[in-house]
Amino acid sequence: MEFLKRRNRSKSHLADQIRLSYLILLLPNIVFMFYAFFNLWTINERYNDMLNSVVAASEFSLDFKEKFDYETYLLIVGNVSPEESAIPQLISDARGVVHRLEGMTDTEDNVKRLESAGKYLDNLEGYIAHIEDNMNYEDKYDDNMTIWENDVQIVTSLIKETINEYIYYENKQLQTAQEETSAFFLNTAKVSIGIFIFIVVSIVFVSLVGPVIITRPIEEQVKEEQKQLRKAEFELLQAQINPHFLYNTLDAIVWSAEAGNQKQVVKMVGSLSDFFRTSLNKGKEIVTIKEELQHVRSYLEIQQIRYQDILTYEIDAEDEIGEYKIPKITVQPIVENALYHGIKNKRGGGKITVNGKSDGDDIVITVHDDGMGMDFDRLQQVQQSLVSSDENEKAIYGLYNVNERIRLEFGEEYGIKIESIHGIGTTVTVRLPKILT
């Protein structure tokens, strides 16, 4: 179940990496598109407002003065009555244009010009009201003509001039807006080229680095699966070895009991109990070096009783390394190999020596036997089998097992090393990192 959860997490992590790669490539495009569209829309709206403002102001400037002056003259000479006159409508339309232009321009000077135009319209209304009052008197015709010539025509000229200035500066704003638009399009082109280069570089980068990043979780998952599988194989092998040793030891206990050697039976049973207590160790796969060496001692005590005529042993380890960790059942298979393939094949028996010491940041445990040893060819064959398992080499499969467990737990730089001289003996060196349990 836990393995499936790890696999699902790995798949989810892989999917997240792919989505992130897409997002990294798309994000600059999305941001730039929003930026470009917003600025184009803003510039277009501003340009349309200024253009409409100029058009409306031009129409007003062309028609207003001539019409207003003419309608005022008709009113004074009596061709139209105040009720029939178009003057109120002209002033109303003019005010509407002024108010509309105020909403179109964003230039402070033009806003002031429109305010002046509004005041001029107020003056015209006052002049027209004065003319209409004078029409009630027969002798006021000359006064009205004076107002028309000296006041009305001057104010309408001022209005026309003010609106023309407004048009001139709005046209300058249009020119500025056009320059800004050209600059914006130029900058947009530069940014587009930059984004295109970024996308090309990103695609090249993703095509080269992306597969490595994407496949790395898969490779790690495969390695983890292989590691779990190999651990399971080692645990199965361990389960097969222990019963074999148990059968032999129980046979030896039976022989000792039949021979009436009670003390030897008690000692073997005690050593066997200690041996399996350490082997089981509540299911823990990592133990202290002190516990591992006690496990080896129990094993050798049992084997010395069985092979008392040919086997002696010595265990010597520095106290300071006792609390560092080691994979369970690491040294015992090496000792067992020394006994069965070294000591037993030598006439007259021999000795197994186990030493443990500190070596900088590492710990070195050596198992030496003065048994038969190996010739050069056999040594090379054994050393090769340590890193590539050979089912036909059952004699050293226990050493391969030990070496692989150490490498899986601590890394490729750790494990075991074998040295041997034919007729002199064999030394197996175990190198471990200093890691406290």
C-alpha cells in the first residue's frame, strides 16, 4: 500500500512538472497579449475621443459665428420676432457642444478654453436680452445695431477664435498620440522579437533538459522498486539460511545430550538463544556494531563446540565504534564463509580473527582466517561475483548479499573487499560510514 502511494505521488509530481513547463512557456505570451491589447485599446479610445473632439469643434467653429450674427441682425431689423428667432436654439446647441468637448479633452489648457467659451455664451445671452428689451422702444434701433456691431460680433469672433485654438491644440495632441502609437508599435515589435527568442531558447532548453527532469522521477521510482525487490530477495535468503543453521545446531545439541555433556548443552542452548535474539531483534534491519559482534560471538561459540578440534577465534573491536549502525547479519555470513571455505579445508584447523576500528569518518571491520586461501584466478572470480551475482556461485552468494545490502543502505563507496593468498589465508574488509543509531 505504501509503495502504491509513493508511485501515485511520483506520477502526480511528474504531471505537475509537465504542467509547470507549459505554464512557463505560455505565461510570457499571456502577459504580453494582455499588455498589448490593453494598451492598443487605451490608445484607440484616446485617439477616437480626440478625433471626435476635433470634428465636433470644427463644425461648431465653421457655422456658429455666421449663423448667430445673421440671426441677431434679423432680430434687430424686425424680420423675425423674439419668439421666431433661432438664437435660443443656437446658444443651446453651442452649450451642448461645449459640454461635450469638455468630456473629450484631457488637456488642462483646452479645458480652460472651453470654460471661456461658456462665459462668452453667457455674454451673448445677456446681449440678446438687452436687444430684446430695446425693441420695445422705437428709438433704440441704433443702440441695438451698436450692440450687434461692437458686442455680439466681437464675442462671436472670440468664441470662434477660442474654438480654433482648441482645435489647434487638439490636433497637436493627435500628432503626439500618433507618435506615441508608433513608438508603442515599435516597442511591441521589440518585445515580440524578445518573446520569440525566449520561446525558441525555452523550447531548446526544454527539449534538452526537460526529458531529464521529467524522466528523473520515473528513474528514481524504478530504482526504488528495484531496491525494494532486492531487499525482499535478501530477506528471503536470510530466512532460508537461518533454518539451515538451526537444524545443524539442534543436531549438535542432540549429540551432546546423548553423550551426557550437560554443560555443553546448556552453553549451546544459551548461545543459540542469544544468536536468534539478535537475528530477530524485533524486526529491525539496522543494529549497533556492538549487537552485531555479539551475534557473531554467539555464532562462533556454537560453531566452536561443533568444530572444537579445528576452530579457534578472537574478536577485538574498539569500544568507540560500538554504537554506530550496521545492517543486521553483516559480519556473521563472512565469518561463516571463513569457517566453511577457509578453516575446514585446511588440515589441522585454524583461527578466525574479527577486528573493528575507526578510520576517519568510516569504520573498518576485518574478518581474517588463516585457512586455505585462494589462488589469483579464484580470487578474481570471487571479487567479480561480489558486484554481479552468479547463481552458480552459491559458495559466495552470502558475501554478495552482504555487499549489496551495505551498498543499498549507505552508497556505492561502501561495501566489502576481499584479499587472499593461497595457503596463507583470506581477509575480508567491511567499510561503513560512521552513523549513530
